[in-house]
Amino acid sequence: MTKNKKPPSTYAEAGIDLSIEAQILKTINDYVKKSFQFGDVVANEGHYANMIKLGDIGLALTSDGVGTKLLIAQEIGKLDTIGIDCVAMNVNDLLSMGIPPKAFVDYLAISELNKSQIEQIISGIYKGCELSGIPLLGGELATVPELLVDKKNAFDIAGTALGIVSLDSVIDGSEIKQIGRASCRERV
């Protein structure tokens, strides 16, 4: 992007068609729901994490990355916090349902081996796990220069968090009720 060109402020300006994305997500979700026949899945849809039943216990999984925040981290040359963010995105998905996180694994795709860069990213993942009180069980380091060709030292990161919860403790939103009428007024 040139310095004179205004950055996009909407998905449409960035070339992302949300109606096509919605169609694609529906197709993906159809396959996800169809796969539920292979296990004792707790929820049909609408949550950030899902789980299988193990007796009275739910074994929950969620997976997330950090998206375009990577671009900001790379631009400013500060890579040690991106791992914290990756862990946080996953842990928050579990906590939003009342599920305590128990463990984390990561996936780091890189365009080339750069020891310093990788150590900064992994130290951030470690810090995120430390802040969350969960172990980093391991993960995957994939050197894929063919996929990450736009710039030197390009990378992508994602993670998966595991949670375990008593099924009667899950927050699924089914008991949320409106108790009053919200009102907002603009001040001049």
C-alpha cells in the first residue's frame, strides 16, 4: 500500500464479501454438524468452543489465531506479545462458556527458519500459558515458504486450547433473560 492511499475501513473496501463468507461458513458448519454423528457432542452450534461428553464431564476444544494483528506485530517488530494474544483468544473462548482451560498447543507456520523470530513468538505463547495457568503441551513448526511468499520472515500462528468442565456448569446462554429495558441517550 502506498503512503498516499487510505487504508480500507470496511470489509468490502478490503475486498472481503461477507455474503460469500456467510455462504462458505454455512457449508463448513453443515459438515461440522454432520460429523457430530461420530461422537457424543454436547452443543449443535452457536458457541466459541464445543465439547464431547465423557460421563458427566465435558471435554472442550477451541481453536483460534490472531489474524491481521500479525501484520501489526511484524510492522512494529514486536513479536513477543503475539503469542500471548493467541493463547488469550483460545482461553477466552473457553471461559466465555464457564470452561476452565487445562492445556494449549500451537501451530506456527513460517516462511524461513529464523531462530530469533521463532523464540520471540514462542516466548509469548509461554507467557500466555503462564498468565492462564496452563501448560503448553507442544505444537507444530512448519516451514512453508511456498505458502508465505509475500515477504521475508512471514509467519502465521494458531492454537488450540483444551478445557474440562462438569456438564452442569457450562454457560450456554440458554438462561439469559432480559430483566429491564436498556436506554441510551446521546449527550451533546
